[in-house]
Amino acid sequence: MKAAKLTTFLRSTAASLACSVATVLAATFAGAGAAQAAATIVIVNQNAPGEGFNDPTPAAPVGGNSGTTLGQQRLIAFQRAADIWGATLDSNVTIRIGAAFVPLSCTATGAVLGSAGAYEIWTDFPNAPRANTWYPAALASKLAGEDLTAPTDPHIIARFNSRLGLFPDCLPGSPFYLGLDRRANGQIDLVTVLLHEMAHGLGFQTFTDDETGEQFFGIPSIWDYFLVNNRNNMPWVAMTDEQRRISAITWRGLSWNGPNVTAAVPRVLDPRTNLNIGGANAGAARGDYFVGDASFGPPVGARPVSGQLMPVVDQPNGTGLACTPLNANNALAVRNNIALVDRGSCDFVTKARNVQAAGAIGMLVVDNVPGDVVGLSGSDPSIRIPSLRITLSDGVAIKAALQQRSRTMSGVVATFGLDRTRLAGTDRQRRILMYTPSINQPGSSVSHYTTEAKPNQLMEPSINTDLRHAVKPPYDLTFPLLRDIGW
């Protein structure tokens, strides 16, 4: 029987998450609170007096969180996430989460939200379903029917930024929302983040290096048996290190092949949103495009939205940011048409609000850096037009077709519709895709679902504002994956 200590650190800005593996030391225990359900989850308070969970700063109750100090509200939010997972899991071994709020790296525009992951991983324990295979401590203990860890050790370690949004150098104005009612209104919903992090600690990750393809001490993770190259159906566990390395940077190249997830996919995921470019002047840009959906405004539905595609031009270099109300020329161009704007300088909701005010019937955002399809984050109930996002390379191709246009017509028609032959975020066998951007993001690549899933999933590498506090069907595919690996 073998064990190794490690944790998965979750680095985050307000919009994106990324994980990496690192060795940690055992921490001292300051206190505990338990959630009794199908599984018992104990939150072990690892903060010193006056800090983190013990912060005495007065706080007004918010969103069903009755705590009267900042520390109490943090602990209550943790407890809510633990209650959700406790009611979902089945284990006769108490799951201990060593948790603390501590100062973490941040700037005025980005921050490390926190970290969470398995404290230990085990192989060849009693009743192990697969020999010579790594399992996270909480799952290994469940399967063994006994606690494999030392009584003073946690199964999961979690650290979160105590300074977030509370200081001018740490995402000012964007603190964790500590309410329990999912009404974060643009803030970062702590319960949602906690559910995501706890899932990593429970086993939603591989312990194989996603950057090099090397297995941890030459031993595969239970995860690796269900991850497959969807071009040839070869499982990760059967690949060479080099094959795994390449597959981790092959966009839409890896799928999850577990029976529980695959069975649940049709109940959870919606038809794929599609952008079609046509019209007399479409030229080489003619065709269908993969897109990212917006978390604000009406979703693209059964009735397509179609119109002339007209670019906003409000920058000296010919791009259009739409971060301020459109001038007369741009307003004339987009009125009753679909507005093409560029990412950058302001949030997506502001862009949508400005083109909507000018009379646009839809918004198409072109990314400003190379990469793969990602959605549009934000929340504003006043947005009444649909918005989609395309990659920089696709945007360049479409912009080339817009060079010859009048003030109100381009001859290039954009249609926002649904492709009912495909489910969003799946391969052709309807298996959900994993997150494999063409530029590796250590710890984030492979150990998350694709960003193309619709509705957004808890275990995407982004915390989206439209997420529910849900971990299972009909809304979410997190628990089915954990069932595949043994839960």
C-alpha cells in the first residue's frame, strides 16, 4: 500500500481558474464543524485567532447567511458547500477538509482566489478496484471502508484569499459573495467556488502531469482510465508520455468515456449554438463556426437571429471596443443589424449594453488573443439581445469579408442558431469534451470540462455567473464523473 502527500492549487482571476500540483506540509488544527448527511464532511478551521474564519470584523447578514462577523459568514458558506456535497456522496468515513482564509497573491485587476485539492493520494489499499492506480485520500478511504489517513490529517486542503475585494490592490469592489441564495450580482459566489474546489479534492483531477504526460511515480490515476483520445479512442492510461502531452493541447481532442457521465449528458447538455456566416459578400468566410455563449441576455433559441454583420470601429487601429455609447456613424451601422465588436478594455456586458442602445439585434465578440472558444461572462437583466464569442483567428477571417461595405450594409449575413445534431461541448459520440486548450495551462488543462458546455458546468475552468449550487443532473455533470471513478 502506497501513499503520497500532495495538493491541487487553484489559481484564479475573477474570470478564470487554473490548477497545479505541489507538495505541502501538514497543518495544525484550530477547530472543526461537521455536516451530517449521506457522508459526513468536517470543516477543520486552520486559521489563527482573529484571522480568516475567526475574523471579528462585523458583517450584516446577507442572502440567507446569518453570520454577524466576516469570519462567521465565511464558515457558514463553507458549511453550505459541505452540506451539498455531504448530501450527495456516500461514505462511512468522515471526510475532513482543512480550510483557511489567508492573504494570497493579487493585484487591482487579478487575484489568486484560492486553492484546494487532495492532501494525500493512495494506491493498492484494501478493496482498491484497480491495482497500481492513484486514488485521492477521501475516495480511497471510502473504498477501503476505513480511514487511511492519520487522525490529525485532512483528506482535502483548501486555502482562499482573505484580501479579495477588500483592499485597493486586490480586485477592489469584487469580494467573495457570502450569501447562500445565488444572488451574487457580479461578485464572486463563494459557495460556487467551494463546490468546484471540493470536487477537485474528491477526485475531479488527474495526478498525471498534463504538461509532460508523465505519470506520478510511474503510476496512473484512476482518472486516466476514463479519459480518451476521441480521434482513435485510446485511453490516456494506454498512451505514452508524449502521446498524453500532445493530446492535452489538442483542442476538442480528449473526451470523458465514463458510463455515468455519458448516460447523463443528454439530460444535462443543450444543443450546440452555431454561428453561420453567409450572404453575397461572405466569400471565404462562408460557413459554420464554433462559438462561446453569453451568461447574460437571452440564450440563442429555436428561432434563429439573423442580420447583416456590421463592425463597430471606434479605435485608431480600426477595431471597435464599444466601451462607450456608440457615435452616430457606428449607431447607424449596427441599427437592426448584428454588431461585431472586439474584446478588451471593458466587460462584455458594457459592450452589449452599448450596442443594444444603438439598436443592434445581436452582438458578436472577437477575441483579442489567440486561443480556443470561451464564453462571455457577466450579468445584466436589462440585456435583451443575444451575444456570442469567436476566436481571434475566426474573427480575422470574418473581418476580411467585411472590408467592402456601405455605411449600413456589408453583404455578410450572420445567423445565430442551434445545431440540433450536436450537444454543446460533446464529441460526435456525445461524450463530453475535456478542457484541452492549444496552449497548455498546467493544472487547468485536462482536469476540467470544456468551456463549450451549455449550460455552463461547475467544473469548467471558469466560474460562471449563471451557475446553480448544483453538482448533479439535471443541471450538472460533476457527480456523475465522481461516480465513474468510484464514488
